[in-house]
Amino acid sequence: WYQRRVRDIPTVLLFLHKMQNNFNALLASPLKSFKFPQPAVRCLNSEDTLKQASEVLSENQVSSAPVFENKTMRFLGVVDFSDIVSFILESLYQLSGKTNCSVKERLESLKDLTLSSIKASTLAHRFASQHVKDFMNHSLRNPYIAVTEETPLGEVLQQFAKGTQRVVVFKANDGSVLKSDKDRLLYYLTQSTVLKFLASQVELFRSIADQQIGTLGFGKKSVLQIKEGELAITAFALMHEHRVSGLPILNEQGTYVATISVKDIKHALVEFSHLTVTVREYIAYSRMESLLEISPTVFCKNTDTFGLVIAKLIKLPIHRLFLVDDLTHFVPIGVISYMDVLSHLVQSYVK
């Protein structure tokens, strides 16, 4: 038995080497080789206001959109909800005279925020008058990355591993004269779309997919968190200051019960005073459900496999999974996002 197993080792290693070569070949293939979903891209006009932009994003159930300038007929950048959060926080700091303070001082200034101190009318006026062209990548989390259909998938994966959340894919230059970027635009490619595609090719990286995330080094980053009794504006401020897109919500016992993300800001854009209620009240208002109704929430644990984590991310769908210590206390001890998964694949395969 032992000798037979030893003789099988070269065969197994040869199979794994072949799978790795196949996956590397996949990553070297140009984007045009794949049938990625190509839904119509909803564009923003550079002269649109932030208020108009937020309405477009909400109505189309997307978190971002490219900004197009009619004068030059070119795309200038991207605006998403994290840029809108950034605008609101920077405006509040300006109104309260806290622009040159430390992060700690700015966060402290929000703890006693009230409807009067928020100066809602001033904030609403700014929101309805500022143009999106002035707030592209205001959060410093949304660089405008344009690629062509000839770009290898591996290069896009490397961009995503660095934190880029989406790229705009254009037709390759075939020598024809195209006056507008819109004529060359093919589709918007996001982290989630690529991860969903890679999940369909899981056999090519099965050796990694079957490993437990605890052995792969996931979940070692410290986890920012928010208590359900803190103000909603504090949650958005933490995301803004630390450049993250979501936080776990803990109850008074320290148990993980739900998640709040930058996209949740859309529920405060009609009435900014909602930012001054507690996170518990904000979630109840925005999702029409209490934290008790949605607890326990989606999570992962160290014994989950890499493949299971990918399956959870794309099936639910959610942008991150919080790693919990055990199934009794549900204390978040780590977080795994699309970027973390794609980054691990890049480190494992992309040369």
C-alpha cells in the first residue's frame, strides 16, 4: 500500500502542474476570449450633480458609474457611493471647523451630532449643486482604469488585487476613426464578475480551493467594527477615514449581527437627519428589518475552504465575509473581501 502511494506521487504532481499551467494559460488570454456579461452601462454626465448621480445609482441598483464629458466626448473617471460618503463627511468637517484635525478628533466631533449641528439645509444645498466631475475618486478608492478587449485577464486581476474595484473595457483600436469614447465602450468589468467567472473554473485551482482559509493566512487583518448603539454617521466616518467599504455591526454583547456598507448611505440622501440616529435605527429604517430579525448574519470560519468562501461571496452576493471566532459568540476576528480572494490568486499564479 505504502509503495503504491509513493509511486503515485509523481502522477499527482504532474496533474497539479498541468492544472497550474492551464490556469496560467487562462490568465494570459485576452478579455475578448471570454463571454463576460455585458449589460448596458449607465453613464453619468460630468455636469450632473451629486444628487442626480446618487439617484441614477440607486434607481439602477449599481454602486458606481463612469462619468462622461460631452465637450471632449471622453470618459473622465468614475463616481460611486464611497465618493458620496467622502463628500458628506468632508462637508460636515468643514461645517464644524474640523478639517485640519486628527482622525480621532474628527470622529469625536461626530458623536454629539444633532439635526441642528448637521446644518441639513446647507448640506442639502451643496449636495444638489456640486458636480460629479469634481468628486471623481474623491474617496481615493476609485481610480479610473481603462483597458481594451486585448488586455490579458491576468493584468486585470493584478489591478483588482491592488484594490481597483472595476475597469472600463473598450474595443481594441482597429484603425477606424471613432469620435466618442461611447462608441468604443464595450462593458464594465468588476471584481465580482471576474470572481464569478473564476469560480466556474475552480478545477484549475482545486489544490487551493480545497484548503482551509485558516491555513492560507486569511483573516489576520484587524477588523474595524461599529456598535449598534453608535450613530450611523460614525459608521460612515469610520469607513471613510479607514478607506473600507463595510463594517460588522456588533450588539451590546459584542456579537456580530449585521453589516453596514457605503451603499447604505443612499438611505440618508433624501433626509440627512437620518445620519444622526443609531446604527440599529438606521438599519431598521433602511432595510425595513430589525437586527434581531437578521441575526446571525452571513459569516465564515477558519475551517471553511477557500472554495466555500468564494461560493458564499458570489452566491449571496456580498462584497465581504467576516471571519468569526466560533459559532457561540460570533465575534469578528477577520474579514475576507473580493480583493483578498483575487489577491491570493494573483500571488499564487500570476508571475
